[in-house]
Amino acid sequence: MYDERTPRRRALLLEGIHPIAAERLRDAGFAVETARKAFGEAELVERLLDVDLLGIRSRTHVTEAVLDKSARLLAVGAFCIGTNQIDLKAASRRGVAVFNAPFSNTRSVVELVIAEIVALTRRLTDKNRDMHAGIWSKSAAGAHEVRGRRLGIVGYGNIGSQLSVLAENLGMSVSFYDTADRLALGNAKRLSSLEELLRWADVVTLHVDGRPDNRGLFGEAEFAAMRPGGLFLNLSRGFVVDHEALRAHIESGDLAGAAVDVFVDEPSGPEEPFLSPLQGLPNVILTPHVGGSTEEAQEDIGRFVSTKLVDYVQSGSTALAVNLPSVELAQRAGAHGLVHIHRNTPGVLAAIDGIFAEHGVNIEGQALGTRGDVGYVITDIASDYTEEMIARLREMEETVRLRLL
């Protein structure tokens, strides 16, 4: 088993994560390696053999096979919102913490949505194409203000709710549909079903998460239910939309335009070709998953996630972890910290404290949290560890991972 007290820890950051993340990790004593591309499974397994922290974005997939062969890995940082590229259950079973950035790029995504709604409503795609072809087509035909138009938001989380506020400031009427009970902001109205929203809205925009239930959420039936001449936007997950059905409704004229930022199959880098049924349609805006790709958002994400990773390694804090119980314990001067990750069964905490008592160890502070099948305990003790005590804790039947802070 890897000795957690090894002085030099290593971090691997992939997919061009903002340099501030590497800077933060180096300041905390990590040796940091960076790469601009995503790694496939085989290469990732090879590179993680001596790595403690992994940082990725959306294109690197951390599978159970990767986790099986990465015994040293303590945590994965998803420098983005989504975590469906990580096998969270497998990570939990191995005591690997996962952190993401649920708030950092919200504003950037919302601004892109607003820009695309304006561009499609004013038919800027057509005007731009004509101008590049040397055609001066100055006309108001088909161009509209966004003021007074109806915006239907599917998914009213961090992004959907902030979009709601900005769209109202532009004079749009806003309604939303969400399976969760969300508080409406401003004058937005909650609608009882997706069908009701589709009948009502001039513009439909998706902001749902990556849970498997959302696969295929929007297809032929949903496009057919939209208002004639409507606009459709998806900046959430590629697999929630049937792009063949979207193309058919654009070509038929049922829909006036669309903007899509996410795709089922996304290239791992610029050297790979991009293919989509939506290519070649003049009134469709295609962007390469850049909803959160502003310098401001990426810097904030880099700072936020790297800080979470450092806090986890140094203090055991799992605040805002995606897959582990949220536990924090104020560190005491002179105390020695231990983190015990275990299967969540009755009596584990009593057994841990019993081992401390057997070795004459006084507990200075302790915090326990559980989440599903996982239990997480941070304990500060006044005296130093003994090898026998550590061995007893590791040998407990319920132990998933023991960390010495």
C-alpha cells in the first residue's frame, strides 16, 4: 500500500486547464505535469501509476478500469461543471474523492446563450454569410427584437436561473420547467410539464445535468411540439438531443434556427475531425463546447477546483465533493489527523475509537459523515501514530482507505 507520508506528491492536469491550477498545486508542494490534450484509457492508466491528484475537463474519461489500476490516486478534479465522464460509484468504492466547479462558469454560459438568442433572432448567421459572399442584403425581413419574446428554460439550476434573470432584463417573458422544486426568480413562471413549456415558448433552451435519465430527452416528439418558427438551444449535454431530428425540423422550416454547443462524440483535440448532422445548415450556430470557455471562467475554475484538491489532501475536507460525504474539521495545532473512509455499516465509529483507546490515544476532535454506502471520518489525535495502530485501522473489514494527514 502506498505510504501517505511520502513527502513529494504528484499531480497530472490534462486538457489545457488554466495555469493558475498548476501554480496553486506547486505552491502546496506538488510536482505538477500538464498536457493540453485528453488521454485515452490506456495512456491514462500508464500515467497515473505515480500520481496522487488528477485534473481533467470533459473529454478525459475516468473509468472503473482506470481507477482499478491507480492505487495511489487520492482525488480527481473535474475543472468543469459535469462529472458524467467519471465513474463516481467506482471512485467512491475506492475512496477517491471527486470535486467539480458547479458555479464558476455559470455567467459565461449564460452570456453565450443570450448572444446566440440575439444572433438567431436578428438572423445574423444569414447576414454574415451573405456579406462574406459579397452580397449586401439590407432588409428587416425575418429579423426581430428579443424584447417581448417568450423564453422557455428546461432545467432551472445555477445556469437556468441566472439566464432567467438576464433574459427578463432584456424584456423577454420567461417560463421554466424542472423536475426538481425550484424557486422562480423575478417574474419567471414555473410550468407543470415540458409539453406545456414547448407549446408556450418562442425560444427553448436546455440546461439539464448529465444524469442517465436525461439521455434522449429531446427528440422528434419534442421538436414537433414546439411553436412554428421557434428557436432551439442546447448548451447542456450532447446526449440529451436527437440531432437528426433537429436537422429535419430545421430543413423543413418548422424551426427558424438553433444553437448547439455540446455533442455526443466530441474530438479530443483539434487534430481530430468533427462530424455532426447539423453541419452545413446556415441558420444553425455550432460551437465546440465553449459555453464556459472564457478566460474569466477558466481562471476561476482553475483556482476553485485546485483549492478544493489541496484542502482535501492537507485537511481531509470534503466540502462540495461530488461523491463523498461532506465533512470538515477545524485543524488543531500540534494534532495529528487521520481520515478513515469505510463502508457505511453500524458500529464502525465505535470500532475506530476503540482502537484509539486500546493504544492510549486521546481524541482531540472528530467528525463523521455518511453518504449512501460510504462513511467518512476525520479524527485529530494528540499523540503520534504507532505502526500497530495504523495497521489495526487498515485491517478493519469495513476500511476502504486510511489517510494520514
